[in-house]
Amino acid sequence: MTDLLPRLRAIVGARHVLTGAQATARYRHGYRTGSGEALAVVRPGSLVEQWRVVQACVSSDVSIIMQASNTGLTGGSTPDGDDYPGGCVIISTTRIDGLHLIRDGAQVICLPGTTLYALEKALAPLGREPHSVIGSSCFGASVVGGVCNNSGGSLVQRGPAYTQLSLHAQVGADGVLRLVNHLGVALGDDPEEMLRRLESGDFAAGDVDAVADRWAHDHDYAGHVRDIDSTTPARFNADRRCLYEAAGSAGKMIVFAVRLDSFVKEEGATTFYIGTNDPVQLTAIRRAILGGFSQLPVAGEYMHRNAFDIADRYGKDMFVAIERLGTDRLPRLFALKSRVDALPFVGAGFSDRMMQRIGRLLPDHLPPEMRAWRDRFEHHLLLKMPLAAVEETRALLSGLFVAGEGDYFECSPALAAKAFLHRFVAAGAAVRYRAVHRDDVEDIVPLDVALPRNALDWQEILPPDLAAQSVHSLYYGHFLCHVFHQDYIVRKGVNPLAFEHRIWALLDARGAEYPAEHNVGHLYKAKADLADFYRRIDPRNQCNPGIGQTARARHWGEPQQEAQR
């Protein structure tokens, strides 16, 4: 153990082994929640360096946390406290950001630090796009991170990020690190040579197997989401359907690359901005489209008026930054923000408060059509339909809204972009509100919830005593998949954990599954199927121990012979 830091410095260089509290702060603190201690943050610059770093950590018996962009909302890629066996080393993969387009761009191989934005940019000239193109791609979220957490994405036809094709390493119960090539690419047998060849693209088209028997996305999801009479949700993190090696692994194995399908970009789509004061009308739209239309929507994003307002006031500067600076610069902005907050002479949330003040000086960022709909309607739905379904959608909406409880308009491309961006910044608005109103807010209780596909009464009505404990309850999400994000900003003095457990009981009574797409992190208890999956892929419990409130002890606290049996 005493020689670990010198070994790590020899592998990656001293400047890429961070140990000071200020230098490591932005890696040790989650975007929305979670923080802890670490012996070091190591930033390998190649797959071979990553392999050697992991080998050093395994042989020194320290706990390993893999981290890419650190954009998760449940703290799953940051330490939680300091009680890790052997201490904790965070391995940040952001410097390893290459990708390879294969099979004429129909598929892609992504290395650990590759962002969704970079993948989207690489596919654009081919008229193709990745699994997710809205929301987290603006953050700089990583492709591998999305797969490891079965992140949902807002595109209705594609379901959670998923693949059965990966190059990964596992720590066996015997403490040996083994590289497993299930990528479908012939790279040889020597681990370092395999990793070098993959990163440099030193393989030919003939080395790439079509692997028709293994999936690079969830082929069944389109039919799955259409089953509107099913009593189970469409997608959630503990769903056994989508737990396969790297997919859903949540840092319990070391992922070096994933292979994914790309998709033909939808041209000529139209976005309908729908407003209503009767949630039953949105239920009718969902069931009519999923149950009867020949073409699935591209996206269907929901916002309640309260979420609209908080995003408007506390997400304005982020909206403008994304719109004017572009998504490729946003990761650097977040890195700068983290460095500022780590300075010893500034208080908690300093950068958020400064950005909020700047935002107030900016001109109005939302179109008048959206503001008019906000004043008229409580429930908002952005429905992006493919060209072939536009006329059918117009007929459905025109027939539904004759009574005057709702209405819709068709968005120009520019207006649609603003509407979806406004929906996106809602995810960070609660964090900003907490930073600005620390004297009034105890904390945020964030939940992402998957309701059964047959649920008709999807709107949550809190009991009066719980409603009184919340300053704001924010509801938004992927409506057609019945995945909702529910952020409760609880009042000062309220016990957030007790509040959360009350909400869980309400959700259990409704047949909901949670978390739906942000994974368990340190906020949720991993359900049996998910915990069993973690035990299978990490029998020594050396990678991200304690995730999902599971055991942190080596071999899961069992005698070693039992763990090896």
C-alpha cells in the first residue's frame, strides 16, 4: 500500500495523480449529490495506462471507483464517506476519449471517456445519430457511463442504453484482474497489445465480427413500450432484461470499450407543443399513439408548470450558455465551476449564486408562444413526431381538444430547439434553487420513477402533510415511456430521508419501480436482481463497493471460500 502512489505516478505521470483536497474536490463530489474521501484521483491517458493503474490498485487491495464525466444524479461515480476497504482511488477516464466508426458507421466503438456530444458530432456527416441526442449530451456525459447505468435517453424507440458487446476487466474472487474481450473484434491475446491495438484503431474490417447473435441496442424495446396494458414499467435500472456484463454494471467492472448501434437520423420531424389542464387528455394521447399509430414518436417530453417556472428562473443562465456557447464547451464550463467552488475562501454554492445573479441580467430567453402556454396550462408535453405520422397526429390532437381543456401548436425548428432545451435545464434547476436558498431549503429529494405501462392515473397528488414539507415539487420526464423525474425541494428542518421513505411507500402502492434511469448510486437500495448482478460481476467487491447501499467489505462480507464457491 505504501508504494501505491509512486507506482501510479510512474504509470501516468505525477501531474495526473491528484491527492490534495482542492485538486480532487470536483472528482469527489457528485453533480447533484454525494461526496467522500479518496486517497488519490488518477487520470490515465491511454487504455494501457488504465489497465496498469487498475492492476496497481488491485494488487494494493484498495477500492476502485471508475469515473468518466461525473454527471450522474445519484452520486454513483463518487465516493460516499470514507469507510472504503483499503481506502478509495478514483480513476477518471476523461483523457481517453477516442471512438471508431465501424461497419460504415452503422456501429461505433467508444472508449471510456468518449462523450455523447463527440459521438453525435462524429455520426452527423453520415446522417446518423447515437442512442441519446437530447439532455445528457449537453452535459458532456460519457457513452460508457450511459451504458454502465442503463441510462434511458428521451428517444422513444430506443429504450435504455444497452449493449452485449464490450471489452472489460473483472476482479475475480481470487484477486486476479482478467481482461475479457466480448467486443466482437479480433485483437489478439496479450492484454496490453489488445488495448493498444483497439485504441489506435489497429484492426481491419475483417477483424470485426458481425455478431448477429448479440445486440448493440435493445432490439425489443419498440414493442416493449407499445404494450400499454402491461402491469410492469417499460424500463428501470433493476430490470433483468438489460443487465448484461458492462450494461448496468455501475462501476462494478472496468470497462475499456463498448460497441453500440447508431441510427438513421429522422428527417422532416415535427414537434407539437401541447398544453392541457386535464391530465386525462395526455393519457389519451399516449395510449392512442403507442397503441394505434404505425410510427412511434421520436420523443415525448413532459413538464408540469411548476417545473417550467423553476427551470425558467433557475436554469436561465444554463439555457443561454448552451445556446450561445454550444455543448462542446459545456464540460469545460462545469470544470471551471467546480474549481471555483473548491477554492478555500468561497462558501458552498458560490458559483451557483454568482451565475444566478448573471442570469437575472440576461434578456428573456423563452419564446412568447411558450409563455402563453405556461399561463394557460398546467401540463406541458413536447411531442416530436416522424414525418410519416404528422398528419395522423394533427388529426388526433384536433379531435381531442375541441372541448377547450387543452390546445397545441406546431413548432418551428428554432422554437422546438428552445422548448427541448428548456425541458433539459429543469434537471439542474433544483440544484441551483438549493444553492440560492440555503436558509430555506434542507435538501433535494430527487427520484426518477417508472410507472407501470398500464397506469392511467400518472399524476402524483401528495398527501397534505407531505406537500407542506416541500417548498417545491417538480415533475418532468419521458412521458410515453412513463418515466418521471420527481424533485422535491424540502423545507429547512425536514428530514429528507424520512420524507423520501414516505414517497417510496406511495410509489410502491402504485406499482412503480425506482430508480428508472439514473441508477441506484448511493441514494437507493439496490433491489435483489440488481444486487445479485453486482455480486456476480464483482465477486471480490473491490470495484465501487457499497453502491446501491450494498455491503462494502471484500467478498461481500462472506468467508472467502463461500465467495469462491
